[in-house]
Amino acid sequence: MGRIKTVLTLVLIFFTLVVFSQQKDSVKVRLNHYTLTIGPGWTHYIDNMDYGVQKIRKDFAGVSFRFLWEPEHRLSLGLETGYYKLFRVTNQLNADTSVHIDRVVVPMLLFVRMRIVDHVYLGAGLGLAIITNKAAGAGQEIATKTTSFANFEFSGAYVYPLSKHWNVGGEFKMFHFGALDDWMYSIQATCAVRL
Amino acid sequence: MKTRILHMAGLMLLFYGCNKDNVVPVPATGPVSVMTETYPLPPASKLLLEGVYRVTSGSDKFGDLMVVKWNRTGVLFANNNGKHFIMEAGHLDSVVFIQGYWRDGYSDATGACTMIVGRSEGGTSLVTGNGAQQIIIRGAYAKESGLPDQTLTMEYLRPFSDKVKNSNFYILGHRAGGRNSDRLPVSENSLAMIKYTERLGTTGIEVDPRLSSDKIPFIYHDPDINIRLTQKGPLAGDVSAYTWRQLSSFVRLIHGEKIPSLQEVLNYVVDSTSLRFVYLDMKTAEAVPIIIPMQLKALQRAKDNHRKDSLLIVMGIPSTEVLNAVLAYPGYQNVPTLCELTVDDVRQLNSKVWAPRWTLGTQNDLVQQMQNEGRLAVCWTIDSPGWIETYLNDGLFNGLLTNYPYVVAYYHYIQE
């Protein structure tokens, strides 16, 4: 028992040293910081529907928000959300009646980003998404919500620092929402503030 | 850089490799089928062909014994490990041709199969219906894709026992006869499945009624529209939130069929099948007062079609909510019901059928009590060959609900 305690103490000391050795003196240059990014842009739904579509609109405006912890290393970690309209399907039930079906998704992803070369980053996200389906027409509106548990995102970004606190850039993102097998990509202009 | 690209390509392949196909393809027996040249066998010949066969060649794959049983559209060969043959048969002169495919119900293995009963090996007897000759079914099966090249020979061993012939045992197919996860060529809870399931050996079905927002009962298992049950389309979420018109216009089941209304299902069963049992596994209590009149009307339709004694349509009661809804219906004691709850609930409802979960055991004393009271007892949902054998040999149930009806068929028809 005593030996286990000794080993555990040594392991704890080792990891503590490793963690603290990664942090540099933050008095002169604060490398370990947080950023908040907003990314409005254009989204495109990749239509893989087998049935039930007469007319579909696949391009919309969307927006993302990302909060990142950026230590002085290549990897950053954070949370990302957003609001994307995937499609609007318009189907004619008969000569007088048409139905509009809209699908909107709000992802909530754990996001990891890595600097590849200066200003260029690759990222990946994994997490939940709330998918809202709205069918309207023939005098009624039906809204349903689906929670999707298996969703991912891949992204590539170029970030240009304007000042010590502000960055701008562009980002390409590809999403997959597992519950309903929806794919979309988005090209966004990003603006980040260093907190 | 090249290595990175190869790694990326490998990851993509791995990712897409996880997407399963929805169906095990039905093997073709060749460019030209001999069956188009044959004539249908008369009913007496079909009865002669039925029975237990010894597998004399091919037993390493299909076991030592095979049950051969006719259904409404063809003939089923079933063995004890889930491998089964879905075949058609006809005769040309005195030779009986049997053609179709085999499938392993517990895996994706499948292959074409072509067999004959020669003139001197039972063909003449079968075609004339006199039954004097020993029947030997010879032919070949394909191990995978391609033409049949593996020998399969089966020799008639005995007819079905009197116990089997005199029993009114129900082989009930789950979700209208089979699940999507078993990768059948038709969708679960569809009219196509009801048409297909008799080929798997079922004599009855369980279906899952729900209610659309405009109060039309339809058949669908899950509470939501999802890509497990449906082709990908624009509707999603709670299936009962949509009107019947929206569901029938914008949703297709995984193999392209429409979601059937309960009315369509009941009419189809009564008019176009030989099924003897329909188990309406109620998914919502709200649907009870709407479905009971439809159920009674379908039973009347069966009576008008001279099927009254051979078709039982029961409302399944899986929960106290549904139980209370049935108890609130005027004259509920005259509504044919199947109660999954306690025997006291069965008595209170005057249910025709008691249906306990299979994990509760054979419960022979309670089953016997129910049968002594003039009721039936069926058990749900039992899939493992070992348990199916045990329940058929040691239990007293009048039927089993299963996803593997051909396994139940084997263990039922082979009983001595």
C-alpha cells in the first residue's frame, strides 16, 4: 500500500511538473489566451435525399460562434455552435396547395484546432446537434425537433492578425449530422477577438 | 506528403466502409428461369412434398434434417440454424422443378439454388398425387454469388407428425413479418412485407399501429421519422405530428414502399393472404377507440370472405395506458384483445390471448390456466434457436412471436 502511495505521489509530481513546465512567463507576452470567433457566411446543403423532393433550395446564409482556449502550442481546444438552415423543400400537394419544409440545425461541438503553418489551421469538431424540421402549408404548421448525437465537422482556416487582439480570416467547414444523414459545407468570413 | 494523402484516403475509405447496405441481394438463378416453363403443382402434390427430409449431401452447411413446408406462394426449406430456402416449385411432365435461393437468417450469406425431383425419384408420384414413391430432391446451391455448383440432396424421411398436423400453432412474424435489421428485400411494417412474410414460414403477423395528427391509424414502429425505417426525405421528427396526407406524400419506407394505413393492412390480410393471426401492437392509447371499430369491421369482412374461423385479429395491450383506454371503450369485453400484462388483467378484459414476454419463462401452469379458460397464450419475442427449441419442446404456448419465423417453423414442424 505504501509503495502504491509513493508511486502515485511521484506520478502526480511528474504530471504537475510537465503541466507547469509548458507555461511560460505570462508577464511579458501572454501566449496562453482565449478567443471568441464569429463567422457569418454561405452554406450549401449536399442533397442526398431519396424521396419527397419536388423543388429544393440548398444555399443559405449561416453563422457560427466559437470559443477557443489557445495555449502557446499548436493545438487549441474549445466549443463551437452556430445556426444553419440546411434546405427548403417546396412540394405541390395539388394545384392550389403547396407545402414548404425547412430544416434548421444548431450544432454544439467540442472543437479542436491545429496550426499547420503560420496563419493556416485545420480543425475538427464532434458533438450534438438539434435539428428542427418545419412543414408549413395547407393552413397548418408542424414543427418537430430531432436531437442528433453523432455529428462531426472538419474545417480549414486562414487567420490573419490585424492587431494584438483582433484577427480576421476565412474558413471552410464541412459538417455531417448523423441522425438524419445530412451533409453541408460552409464558407465563412471570420472575425476573432482575443480575450 | 504522399504518406499523408494515403492516410487521409485510408481514413475516408474506413469511414465510408462503415455504411452498411440496406439489403442482402436476392440471388438470381440464371439468365433464364426454368420456372416460367412449368405448371403449378396441384394441392395434393404439395401436401405430398411436405415433410421432414434427411440431408444426404450438403449437410455440412445445412445440417442433417430439413423441414419442407408449402406456403401461399412457394415452398420453404428450413433447418435448425437459421438457414432457409425460399423456393418456387412447378412441374413439367413428371419432373418437379424447385428453384429459388437460400439465406442465412443470422448473417448475410445467401446463394441461388436449383433442385428437381426426378421422374423415378418421386416426380411421378408427386405429379399424379398417388404418393407411392420415395421422394429424393436433388440439386445444387451456390455458396455465394454465381450459379449453383455445390451438391445438395435431400431424401424424404417422414411426414409431419399428427401432433403437428392437428395443432393450430401460430408462427408470428414481428413487424409485419420481419425487421429491417435482418436486411430483408422488403421493409418492415409494409404491405410488401405482409405479402413476403408467408414465404418465411409465418402464419400470423404483429404490426405497430400509430395515429397521424388527423387521426388516421397507420403502421410504423418508431416514434420518429428516421433513416433506419425510411428513405431519406425532407420530413423528420415525431411521425404522429404529421397528417396522413403528408406522410403518404413525402415519406417512403426504406425499400421504397408507402407507409400503409391500418385499413390497407387489414384489408390486405383478409383479402390476399392466408395469415391466421394479426396482432395489433398498440403504440398509443389515443388510437384505441379509433382502431376498435376498424378491427371489428375487418373481422366482419373476414367472416364475409368465409375466413371467420381461421383469422384472429387482436388488439395488443402492452401498457396500463392502453389497458385503461380499452376498459373505457363500451363493450370492451367483446373486443378481441391480446394482453401482455398479468393474467388478472387478461381476465378483467376477457382477452382472447395472453402474451407474456419470453424472458419470464415457459410459465406452463399459467399458460394451462389460460387455455383451460378457453384463451390462447403466445410468447414474444423469441429469436435464439436454442430458446425456440426449448420453448417448443418444454412450453405449452399456442404460438411464438419471432424475427426468425423459419427457425420456429423448423422446430415446430419437426416435432414428433
